[in-house]
Amino acid sequence: MKSQFTVLAIETSCDETSAAIVCQNESGVHVRSNIVSSQIQLHAKWGGVVPSLAAREHVVNIIPVIKQAFLEAHILPEHVDCIAVTNRPGLIPALLIGTMTAKTLSWLWKKPLIGIHHIEGHIYANSIENDKEETLSNIPHTKNEHRKKEFNFPILALVVSGGHTQIVLMRNHVTYEIIGETQDDAAGEAFDKVARLLGLEYPGGPAVSREAKKYREQTPQIQRGIVLPRPMIQSKNYHFSFSGLKTAVLTVVKKTPPDVLPQIIPEICHEFQQAVIDVLTEKTLRAAQEFSPKTILLAGGVSANIELRAQLEKKVHEEFSDVTYLVPSLEYSVDNAVMIGAAACFRWKIMSAKEREQAKKSWKSLEISAHERMRT
């Protein structure tokens, strides 16, 4: 591989139309541009993403977003070594827009094309070098505060998003062993459903987090008036279940007089969020004891939750002081094309000469999938 590898990355798996120019060199993975066109306001009135509407907006935005990515990166298509696109999992109508665009550009520009699993992208968001220093918690940072974003294997990845909650063991780049996953609702999905139960706006994760913060600020010494379960926290495996927690919130709502409910929403949100964090943290730390990782990383859209980031960091620092703890920049925690480009850089690096040649013909054969587990 030449000294710098440059990728045009495209992400349209759900409701964000995103394109980015990402470069990898000896100092790591760097971002030349990152353009995201959000559809949150469009879908908010429906309380969730409508696939047909998402696809329509992707059609409108995809070309302008790609053009802007090149403009901000100050490069031309001929400077790109590869095109990467999310091709699984996701909403089929949305995935189609991104992959068809990527396949067309691959054919037109004669560039290799790599399909990237959306969750793989979230994991590799942790590899992106961030020039802007970001304080993510109120606890003292470890010796890794100014570290280069290196992956030291084995890695234990806690993946938490709207569609996935998994603990993934990585013994090398782009190799995955799922050792635990949700048996029903994903954590992000549970946040959205609880937000709807409480009449909060979409997306639910940030809304619940804001209400929980209000409670912490209003109640310096947390009072546990409302107590919710911590599902499967003591189970002898690394699986998760959040549907029962959502049902417990529903029970509280039904038992509370309508005129009283608005007053206790911050407390409900705080207890719900803490229940999720307790389960995620406990399972991750227990897995770390068994598998002895050199790195623990947090990934997925819910990794933007400040309390989860801070509490997991504190526990890792206390119990595994010699383990590197990685979290993505807040900018790259939610869906974006940068993470897809980062994953593509590492995939390309380990591909054989034959596989790289085959990638030049991927515009003919790249397929999409709504549901697919990560594969090596």
C-alpha cells in the first residue's frame, strides 16, 4: 500500500445521508471531510424512521453530499484510491440509494469498491485520529489521554445502537466473535420506546438523557424512589434483554396519575438510563475478566451517551488500569461515512492482491442485506 490511502466513503443505511473523504497513513486514519445531511426533523413527526421517506431524501441529497465532501477535502475523484459504502445491515430502500451510487461511481471512475458492515464501521470509528481534544467525562483521564488511536489486540468491543447490543471479541483486525447480544430489544431501541411512553420527542436517546440530566441537577443526592429492574445482570452469559425494562417503565406510567407523571419524568429517565448502563457495564467488565483484552472500546450510536461513556471509563480505569479504553469522538459516534471509510482502510490493508483485483469488479456484484451478522 502506498504511503497514503484515500477513500470516498458513503453511508445511507438509515436516515443520514453522509459522504466523507478519509485518508490512512503512517500516523493513522485522518478525516479530510465529513458531510452529513440529517433527516431527524422529517421523521420526528412519525416517531421513527419511515423507510420510503428516508430513501426519497437520500435520492435528493446523495450527489450534493458527495460533491461537498470533495470540495471540503480539496481533492478530485482521481485522487481517490477506493470507494467504500455501507451495504448491510439497514433499511433496504435506504441502502439501495447508497450502494447504487457507489457502484455507479466505481464503474465510472474505475475504482475498487468495498462493502462495509454498518457495525464494523461503528467499531472502527474508534480508530479515527481527532485533532480536536475532547473531554468526555469528569474523571481523571488515564495515561492514554493523548494516545494515538491504536488497536491493541485482543479487543473487547461493547456495541450499543438502535438495532444492536453486542459484546464482540476481536483477536485481530476485521475478525469478530460475538460473545453476547440482545435477546430482544437493543438498548437504543429501548431508549426510543421509553421516550414514546413518556411523550418525549424523537430521537429518544438524547431526549431521555436530557431528562435524566435534569434529575441529577435537581437532586444532588439521588433518591431511589422509582426502582427499575436490571434485566439479566446476574445471568451466567453475556447476553442482554431490555424489553422487560421497557415494560417496567410502562407499568410505572400506568400507575401514575396523569397530572403527576410530568413531575416524575426526569426521575423515570434517570433510573431507566442507569439501569441500562449498569447492565452494559457489568456484562462488559465480566467479559473482560474472562477474555483479558488489551483494549476495551465502546461503539454504536448509544456510545454518544455521556453517562455511559463516563461510567464505563471509570470502571475500566478502576478495575483494569493496564487496559486501553477507547471511545469515538462524539461527532463519529452517530451514523456517518467517516467510520465506513476507516473500516475500509483496515480491510484494504489486509486484502490479498487477488481480493483487491476483485474489488475493482464489485460494482457488478455488491449486494445489500437488511439483517446480517458481521463476518471476517
